[in-house]
Amino acid sequence: MRLATISTWAGPRAAVQAGDAYVDVHATNPRMPPSVRLILEGGEPYLRLAWELAQAPDAIKYEAGKVRFHAPVHDARKIVCIGLNYRDHAAESGAAIPREPILFSKYPTALIGHEEAIVLPAVSQEVDFEAELVIVVGRRGRNIPKEDAMAYVAGYTIGHDVSARDWQLKKDGKQWMVGKTFDTFAPAGPHLVTIDEVPDPQNLAICLRLNGETMQDSNTKQLVFGVADLIAYLSQVFTLEPGDLIYTGTPPGVGFARKPPVYLKSGDVVEIEIEGLGVLRNPVVQG
Ligand code: ZN
């Protein structure tokens, strides 16, 4: 099943893709919560009902071509990000392969959806791109053993870890978080693809195209820490909650590691494609 959060007259609403339309499940049956995060809180029975409603003859539908997307979980409580998690990206960054996951985070104000604009802040001249697989958490949990971890995953989406390198790497103390949490720096979408449609998240082609030119082209096989490793590791520290997003790191090919470096500019279009998950496309504008 492919869940999305779409813009409606009543605000952002959970929707299920059904052919070339999106079904507003709350409008179709008010027993369904209005948001994807609350549907995930309801667990398996709510997901099953969402699927059934999407097939109903009286379902309330929006034509796919006219839909405006938010991030699939537009009100995620946590956006956790992992750095240097592809072997060859660590190498191109001149960093050692990490022995434990490297964490930073973004605020929910950074989230945008498919086709929404990435806004370049006037205070950065080095805004870079990073294609990432994103885990969407499906169940609340703490101290989750690695062997149980996959039961806590609702599914996956495509993420873009937009990064102001001058803020991330050139300020005193190298504050990764500030460089990566400017508003609009966390595009995600278009869909939350449920786990049943993604049998092996550690074997997905992932690529990023800037104005049609391929800049990153890899496979999630290259991940240093896989999905279950990350769920187990993170849940030692904090409670994972339904709808939390985990950006799992980026493969090689990012702009700052190129000679000469390539940074985003107004008018650019960035597309990230992950096998089985679709394409996340965002235009770039100057703020
Ligand atoms: Zn990243």
C-alpha cells in the first residue's frame, strides 16, 4: 500500500493511492484518523481498514495529476538522520568508516513534500544534495533487540538530506545539525510504501539526478548500518514512535566532494529515485 499526505480544503489529509487517484480515507469514513501518523498509531487494523476504504466504490477521490503533496508523515515528531552510512561516501568525505552510527537531526519545520520547493537561504552559498532511503517507524518501542527490529518498521519513503556545507563544516565546532535543518531542507515522499512491498530494503538501487544529470548512483547494499541495526541502536537512546522518520545516509557523488564542487542554485530541479519507491522531485528557489 502507498500512503500519502495530500492537501485538501480541510488541510493535510491521509490518502491511499488507488490507481490514478488518491482516496481521502478520513473523508470516506470518519472512523479513520485524518493523518498518516495517527493511522500508524492505530496499527495493523487501521492500515487494513485504510486499504479497504481505498477500494470502496463510494471512496472520496482526488485525481493524481491534481494532487499537492505534503511529506508522507507531515507532522512527524522526530526526524533522525544518520551520517557517513555508505562505505564509499565516507571515503569521498575523507572520513573513516564509522564504528557506530553517527547521529544528527532535523526539525519538523524542515519537512516538505514531493514537488514543493527547496528554498536556498540567503545566508548560505554552499547548499548541497543527498539522496537517502528513509525508514518510517510503525510502532512505539525502546531497547528493541535487532532480531525484533523489523516489526517496528511501517515502511519506507524517499528523502533528500539538503545540506548547507558552509554551516555544517566551516563554522566553529562543525555543527552538522544547523547546516541540515534550515526550513525546506527535508524533502520526503511522494509515498510511504508499506513494508510488504519492500522485501529487502538493503538491496535497492538509489540515484539522484540534478537537472536530468545523474550525480549519485548506488545501492542500499552499501549501507554500513542497515535498517534493523539502526532501529536497535537508536532505541537504546530514545523511544521510537509511530511516524518517526529515520534518514539513513547518502551514497557517494554529493556536490561538495566534486572537483570543482557543485552546489544547488535557483531554477535547479532535483530528482531522487529509489527502486520500488518512486521518484521524489523538488525544484530549487532562492529565498
Ligand atoms: Zn545525509
